[in-house]
Amino acid sequence: MALRITVIGTGYLGATHAAAMAELGFEVLGLDVVPEKIAMLSAGRVPMYEPGLEELLSRHVAGIEGSTGRLRFTDSWEQVAEFGDVHFVCVNTPQKHGEYACDMSYVDAAFSALAPLLTRPALVVGKSTVPVGSAARLARLLAERAPGDVELAWNPEFLREGFAVDDTLHPDRIVVGVESERAERTLREVYATPVAGGSPFVVTDFPTAELVKTAANSFLATKISFINAMAEVCEAADGDVVKLAEAIGHDERIGAKFLRAGIGFGGGCLPKDIRAFMARAGELGADQALTFLREVDSINMRRRGHMVELAREAVGGGSFLGKRVAVLGAAFKPDSDDVRDSPALNVAGQIHLQGGQVTVYDPKGMANARGLFPTLGYADSALAAVRGADVVLHLTEWREFRELDPAELGAAVTNRIVLDGRNALDPVKWREAGWVYRAMGRPRS
């Protein structure tokens, strides 16, 4: 009999995972405690922007004409427990308010609600990013509270926003932390299609599986902050960080990815994951091993302040009062509407608080940006955003922005000054159109 799968938590991770499992041929039941989200997903719509996800969802949600009907959603824990052979827990693990540590309350609540209802053999699989040691504790919880023969496995997610569908269907690796051959066999059955397509299947213990995600994110954050530190040195030495990155990126031991200097990383994963990693290492008595991550975090946050100072210099070096500042970008990265810990919005907010008249435009993140920063100005297009601007800040590297006509924008601004916070625009094209082009870590001309 084919495995039946449930997905608990239908946010960014859960909705993508549920749709992908249906695409792989499984009967899937997704659970969420927010009725509005269940209604939206049941209609084949998603509450976030992720390329390809809505189409994938609509292909499988029951009740939609032409769909396979393999995917349904509910708010009933009893229904989930009765339905599933494999339960994927995909709830959020945010940073605790006022602390570096991870907030495990949603994970704990999910396990506590599910466990007493599991009366038959099942595998519960954690996908949320958690502090190392959590899996062992949650396995004990299942053993104590689940009436049936229930095991735990840990299967960290490695989704990149903007590429989540492909990352789920064609992952670059599948990591499973298990304690039995039965759990490993079950997960090999779940992931048989991507494994057959070449995805490596890495089997570990619980602690290693938990550490893989935080270690990977810490490495990526370190690489980004390294090139941003080099940008600071390049500015002091009149060097060019773009050429520096190109040169060292040819070294196969280093590689070119994540070597674009700019205003740093944000989003719902990297910042909070490296902070939670530091907090957990301290609890384990291994805090000295991760002290370098404090500087990684510091460099990252410093880049935002540096962009504010570049903007202040661009408008005359004094006050932002009475100055119009256009900000192109609100999402923390392109191909996403996610504005959590967005460097672009952080810069916009700082300038606004210092008296600047800030107008923001983003292709997909406007609604979320308005919700988070309602006092900023917003425009419906890049051209409208820059109208009358004393300086234009390019802060999210959307393709739309790279393809802008600098001559057309130049006719709308008060001063043709552009600050490229992502080193993604063509400086020659903008300078030929009469703009003063400045970018972080690059020569002034």
C-alpha cells in the first residue's frame, strides 16, 4: 500500500513540500491552524510569492478542475493522525524576542498536539530548523505520549526562496537523521524519485542532521560577509571588489557563488539561524567555536549603515530633511515577496527616520512592505518611485531593475545619482546616460 503523507504547517516550507509530495505521486494532507490559509490553499492559491508554486499546487489540489486531487488541507489534528503514515513537521522556528535563541514553541506545540493521536505505526519527520539536541528531546516526547509504534526522523530543508519548487523536486542533497533501518527505508521510499534522478541521500544521526542546516547557513553567511569585508578594504584602498571577487572566484576551492558584495543578507533564515547557532553553542559549552559568527553578523549589519551614509553623502553630506530618496527593492532578495529582516527596507526605514522622504518600489514585495513599514511612501513602478528623487538606491537585484532605461529614469529625477547596493547594474550604461554611479567597494569612476 502506498505511503500517505501529511504536512504540518503550510507556510513557505510546508506549502512547497506538500505540493511537491503530491507531484511525486503521494496522497497528501496538509494541516494548518489558520482557517484563512486553509481556505486559500484549498482554492489553489498561496499566501506568498514563489515562482511556480501556485501552478504546482493547482495541479494537485482536490476540487480544482483538471487536478490530480492528491492534495487536500485541513485544520483537524485527528484527521491528520488517522490519515498519515509519514508526518512532516514544517512549522516556523523564529528568533526569540530580545534573544539570539530559537523559539521552539511552534514545534513543541505541533508535536504535543499530534503525539497522543498516533495510535498506529507512523514516522514523524522534522523539517524545521532547530537547535541541535531538539530531535532527541522530541523523540522522547513521542515515546512517552504516542500510543502507537511511532518513530522520529530529522530531514532538514535547504530551500532557496525563488527556487523552492525545483529545490524540493530536484534537491542537491537529501539529509536524513534516523535511528533505525525502518525509518531510513521509509524515507528512501518517500524520496525514491529524486534519488533516482541523482540527488545524494545522506544518512546521519540526529545531531548531525540538525547541525547540517545551521552549518550550511553559517558558511554561506560567512562567505557573504567576507566579500563585504573585502569591499570595505577596497573602498579604503581604492580597489574594485567586483574584480577581486571575480579573480578569487576562479579558484575552485572558493568558487564564485555568494561573492557579490553589497548591503548584505537578510530574510527569515540566515540571520536568525546563525544567531540561534551561537546561542545553542553557548548552551553546550562550545561558544568559542562560533565567536567568528558574531563578526559575520556585525559585518552584515554594518553594510546597511554604510549605505545610509553613502546616501547622506550623495544628497549633500548633511541632513536628509527635505531630500527625496527613491528605493528600488523591498524584498530581501529577488524572486520573492519576503521582507523579513530585509536590508533594503532597513535602509529605507533608517533614512525615513532621519527625515528623508522615501519612496519604495518592488515588483512583488509591496504589500508585505506596507504592512511592515506603513509610514514609508510607495509607488507602483520604478519610474514613479524615482520621480523628483535626489538620489536613487538600488537595493534588491530584480531583473526588472537591471533592465531599466537609465535615460528614461534620468528625465524623471532631480539629480542623476544612483547608489548600487547590490553591484548588479551596468556602471558604463548608467554613466553614459549622465548618472553619477556609485557602488559598494568599487572605484568612484
